[in-house]
Amino acid sequence: MEQEYCPKDIEIYVQKYWKNNKTFHVHEDNTKEKYYCLPMLPYPSGKLHMGHVRNYTISDVIARYQRMLGKNVLQPIGWDAFGLPAEEAAIKNNTMPSSWTYKNIKYMRKQLESLGFSYDWDREITTCQPEYYKWEQWFFIQLYKKKLVYKKNSLVNWCPYDKTVLANEQVINGCCWRCQSTIKIKKIPQWFIKIRNYAESLHNDLKQLKNWPEKVKNMQRNWIGRSEGFEISFNIKNSNKKIKIFTTRIDTIMGVTYIAISPFHKFSMYLSKKNQILKKFIDIQNNENLSKEEMEEKKFYGINTNIFAIHPITKKKIPIWIANYVINDYGTGSVMSVPGHNVNDWNFAIKNNLKIKYVIQQSNIKNMQLVKKTFFPEKGILINSGEFNQLDYKNATQKIKKKLLEETNIKTKIIYKLQDWCISRQRYWGTPIPMATMKNGEIVPIPEKDLPVLLPETTKHLDVLKNSSYNKSTCYTTKINNQTAIRETDTFDTFMESSWYYARYTCPHFEKGIIDPIASKYWLPVDQYIGGIEHAIMHLMYFRFYHKLLRDFKFVKFDEPVQNLICQGMVLSEAFYQIGENNQRNWIHKSNIYIQKNIKGEIINAKDKKGKKVIYAGMIKMSKSKNNGIEPELMINNYGADTIRLFIMFAAPIESSLEWNESGVKGIYRFLKKLWKLSFSYIQIKHKYKNIDFNTLNKKQKNMYHVLHKTIAKVSDDISRRKSFNTAISQIMELVNTLIKFKLENEEDKCIMKDSLISIIKMLYPFTPHLCFILWKNLNNNCFIDNEKWPVFQKKFLLKTNDILVIQINGKKRLTIEIPGNLTKKEIFTYVQNSSLFQKKIENKKIKKIIYIPNKIINFVI
Ligand code: ANZ
């Protein structure tokens, strides 16, 4: 063992050992409890950023800890390898998206290895590989067969100059990212999966997710958008037809001044057959090539049908309008419009000069002039509502419901805002959608025997990427049953790949099907999932949805894929800027700035290398745009992976933001050096280790054991129950400091030192595995720590040794008394009051009050 702690050497050595010995390779083992620890898979953007390092460190600490509890731990990693940046890089560098992607993966894999993460590398998944996406295509075809997939026209961003569809991220302030032309909104046919069929279970099953952050569950709930209301039928005048509407506010029914239906509603279509103006209006809604602003501006357009509905209570006639603000796919596609109390109805009524009637009292506004100028969405006391006047919301709802039941069809209804999942992307670099169009226009799935449908890998693809001409490209022509067909040119949304990878990790090489039932039964559900809060809605929704699909196809069990979820906080760092010529902020990296700080560590002055003043913008999320990223690689080179890992886990609770601070990193480095030195000095001493009889120990020794076991108890609880890693680490640090002060005066002391070091190294192993690997080896005759168990505290050592308490009377020190350890507060008071020394001092006087400072002072007020 070297005298000096040299992280670089030991980390490379230990990583090699793990790699050669496949230490973290796992397989199903029914004799062992399993633990599936899953960090969200990275996008291979080029190199790791600190956010990645934090995510993967948290996961690794948990995985290693669970392993020490004796569980069979699966911690896999892979690459979410399809996506837009690869196309952009390909155009820029005149290469193929695949070469850019694979180059990045290679580099980032090395970076992950250099951080010592305990992955089972044999399970690495790269989602752009045909072995993986073949099964995604296969499953899509199964969904298609079960009618869970359909094609319909849907809006996309269209660049009229480049003649290509743009992803939302490629639209910057309404313009194309490449040529700056104003983008248009266009309708094209696209593929959808019916996630709405699962809206109810996606909503209800959130209740099962006891160990998910409330914030995430709420975000999911809002996205699903469950609405409880009523479906009511309105009769149409002079017709036997009815119009069904959905409302959440039947209490406002007396304020209905018109009925609005979507241009795509069945009734609109029916009317348009005889009404040319209406037909034209609907056609415009369908085909108009508008910019986003134009769309927004034209939102409250409509047409009066000159047909009337009958109000179910007043029996008065109310006009029916076709209105483009009514969403066809929501509720019934038509609404009873109450412009006095609903914002959309209000906007439409104002634009089209329709009647506005207020039926809810606006208690807080006295000036009626003001009242009329706007809508009032709150619930309250009914007015202008005939027999329902003066009722509050609850009573009005009940009474109106009863009345409506007598007059018309009304039923309670629950609807969801969640829209079906559009999985078509008009991009090259994605999983090809396994569908084709035959010459006669029929759309068919690619035969399963022909899967995977591969991406055409020819140099033409640079053209493909640059514009939409690939639609005609010959490389998408195929044969189905000996007939020519054109393959679907769209690819899957990349959320498809990240929706089922967790299940494929259980059997990444399984060739007979999408998922090996034996492997998935053993490993699933995921015990711990770790990722960023930015995935709270979309990814986690599709992930949960896909699991339910897989469950219904009997590939997996359980309703939910993940039991525990951690969303780690952001990584922040200091950001600096100067104001540029056009008043823009030019962000400057900290490494190019001279900084002056006061004693409190606050920045008082900052200058660039030329001496020009720089403005400090505070701690901001690390990002390229703010030029405040810290390179993980640089940090690892300077301090070693163990220091970085420990700093990340120590500097903040996992779900809070972490402020990157290099002096903090240095502090951790010093701590590890101290531990190395302490271990080194002990290892130099040759002595015979023996088991110790606690009862024969002196006070100093008993106390050391007490501190050691108290720390083990606290650290175990912090990690397993509280997931509070930062407090766990600070306890270990305190223990190390106590141990440094523990003088080795006899043989027992040396044994106690060894016992303590062994526990410390075990407790630190999940955080700083390389250092612990080496220390363990040297401390334990070349043994390996990787299969060691987590230390167990022993209750008998938790019994504290005697405390010496200062006894005060009326605030003055009168004596000291030795109190046996482990007494309760009440028992301590009785013990003191019964002692003869105390009784002499107090002389039978009455005690009015006792003030107690634990383990230090008792003050008796007499
Ligand atoms: C009358 C009313 C009065 C409404 C009032 C609201 C407030 P949430 O809670 O978001 O589900 N609505 C129903 N279907 C619609 C559609 N297809 N397109 C546009 N709007 C639609 O909203 C439910 C309310 O949204 C419904 O209740 C309906 O307006 C409107 F003071 O009915 B309400």
C-alpha cells in the first residue's frame, strides 16, 4: 500500500479488476432476493455533464448499498440513441447520424467506466440497434392488430422554405432553426397509439405509487386531466335529433345562451352537406396553412347554423353555432355555452355578438358596471335562475340534476384531457414504422418475418435529412407478397424506445420474443428508478402506459413498472456575464475570470483576463448557454472519481439543487486523504487481532464502540429509510474524526481501531468504492470488499457509558454526578434527587423547576 492517496492509480486498477472479473454481472437466482436499480438511460450527446454524473452516482450508491444487504442487484445501463441532434450533427459534419452516435457512445461509455459505476455491462442496450428496435416494431404490429393504433390527420410544424416538417425543438420563436423562415402549421396523416383507453387506469393507479414524489404524481394527474361532470341531451327544434353536451357546471344551466359544436362534429358534417358556407368554413378549418400566431388569432371563429336547440328547463330556443374553439375529441365535441361564466364562451360571444347572461352572484364586486365587462368563473350563489335562485353551488347542482332527470337525458360522466399519443416523426434517425402502403392504397403492416425494418443506410440520406424529397426516394420501396409497396417513411417518436427498455434489460439478448417471461418475472418491477424531474410527465406517462400494454399482452405482471422513484435535483454553478454591444448577455466561463471573495466567501469583485468587470449572476443550473458547466472529466482528473462521487452525495439532499463548489470538492478530497493516512498508519502496525470482551474494556474503549455503533445505526437508517445520504456521510466523517483522536495505547485499542476502520470502509464503499476496495484489501489479507455485507450495529454497544452531569442549584454549579448510561430523562432526575450528595446540598428545600441540558447540566430552581 502506498503511503500517499493517489486516486488515479487505484481507480484505474480497481476498475480493471471489476471489468475482468465481471463483478457486477448478474443472473436470475431464486435463492436470493432481487433488487432492480435503474437510472434513466442517457442520450449519447457527446460527453457526460454533471447532471448525468449526479444521476448515476445516486443510482450506484443505492445499487451498491442494496448489494451489501445481500440482494441480487441488477443495475443496467444503455443509450437512448435515436433523436434529432444526431441528424443535425450529420448535416453539419457531412457524416451519417449513426457514426456520430456510435462515436459518442464509445466516449461516454469510457466516462461512465471512469466513475466506477457497478453496471452489468453485458446488458447494455443501444436503442438504435436493430436487435432492439425489431421488438418495438413487432409490438407495434400487435397493437395495430388489437386496434390500439390508428392513423389520422394531425398538425405539424412545416418549414415552407426547407419543405420539411420540424420538431417543436427546431422551431425558435415561430421560425425555422435553420433558415429562419416563419413556420406554418400543416395537417398530415400520422400514427397514434390509443393511450386514452388507459387514461382511467393511468389516473387511478397513481394511488399505488406510494413511493413516488407527490409533485410527480400531481403533474401526471394534471396531464391526464380527469374531469367529472354531466352529459346532457338538448333537443333540436323541429327535428327528432338531439345534441349531447358535456359540462362540469350544471349549476350554470340557466345562463346558457347558445350551443357550440365543433366543426368536425357529426352534426356539423351532416349540416355541411346542405350548407355551402358551412362546408367552406369546415374545409378552411381542416386545411388552412397558418402560422401559430394566425391560428391563435382565428381561434374564436364560428358560423350560426340558424338551427335552434330547446333549453331543457326554460323550453326557450337557443341558437346552435359551429365554433372552432370547441375541441372535437373532448367530451362530446359540443358545449352548452355560458359566456357569463366560462372564458372560451365569453370570448366567442364577444367576437360574435352573442347574448351574455350572468347566473352566479359576484359577491366581491359591488360595481355592476365593472361586473358586466368580464366573465366570472367562480362558483357561488345562483341569480337569474328562476326556481334555483339563492341556492349555493352544491344545492343548485343537486336540484338542477333532479329537474333535468325529469326533463331530458342526463348522466354523470368522467372524461380525460389526455390525448392519444402521436408516435409519428417525420425524421430519418428513428425506428422505422413497420407499415407500408400497397399500390391500391391499402395500408398494411410489414410481415413479421421481415422484421426488423431497417433504416436505409445509403449516402442519399444527407438529402433525406435536408428536405422531404425522400418521400419519393426509391430506398423506401419494398415488396410485400411479391407486390410493390412503399414503406412508411415516418419513424417512431423516441419516447417509444425509452418506454420499454427497462423490461428488455431483464433479457437483452432474448431472441424468441420481446421479453423473456422468466427473466421479467424475476426482475420486475423496478425497485428504484432515478432520473430528472424534466421526465415527470411525458417519459414517465408513456413508460407507465407501455407497461400496462405489456401487462395486457401478458409479458409482464403488476400494474406499475416502478415502485420507488427519485427525481434528483439540478446541479448549479456560478455564472458570469458581461453586457454586449446589443445589450445581450455574453456568458463567460469561470475559468476565464479572476474572482475576489470576502471572508464569508461572497464574491465582491470579478474581472476577465483583460481586467474588464464581469457581473456575477449567481448560482444557476449548469448549461451550455450560460457557459457555467463544470467538466466531469476535469474534476475526475484533478481529484479522482471517489471524491466527485462523495462530494455529490454530501453537498445536498438528493432531491434538492446541488451547488457546485470546488472548495467543497477539495474538502472531500482532504477527508479521503485523512482516512487513507489513518488506515495506512494502522496497517503498518503488526499486531494480533482478537475478539474483544466488551465488559473488560475501559471507558475510552467503551465510548469508541458506542460512537461506532451509534454511527452504524444512524447511517443505516439514513440510507435505507430516509434516503438521506448527505447526513449519513457527515456521520461517517464525524466517526473518522473521533477515530483519529483515538490513541492506540494497548492491544485492545488496536483491535478496536481495526473494528472501527472495517465498519467505516464498509459504510463508505457505496460512495467511494475504489478507495474502499484498496483499503479493505490491505486491511484484510488481500480479500475483496465487493461481496462484503453492510455492517450491523449491536444493541449492547449502543448502551452509553456513564455521563458526568453538572448539577446546578439556582444557576450555580454545586456538584458533578456520574449518571449511568441509557437512563430516560425522568430516571436521571430521580437518580440525582436520590443521591446523598445532592440531598445534602438541597437541604429538603422544595424544587420549583428543573432545567435540563441533555448530557451536560441539570439546574434545580428552588
Ligand atoms: C358550461 C360551463 C359553465 C362550463 C361554466 C364551464 C364553466 P374541464 O373542467 O377542463 O373538463 N367543454 C366541454 N367540452 C368541450 C369541448 N369539446 N371543447 C371545448 N370546451 C369544452 O372543462 C369542462 C368544461 O369545458 C365544460 O363545462 C364545458 O364548459 C367546456 F361556468 O359547461 B362548461
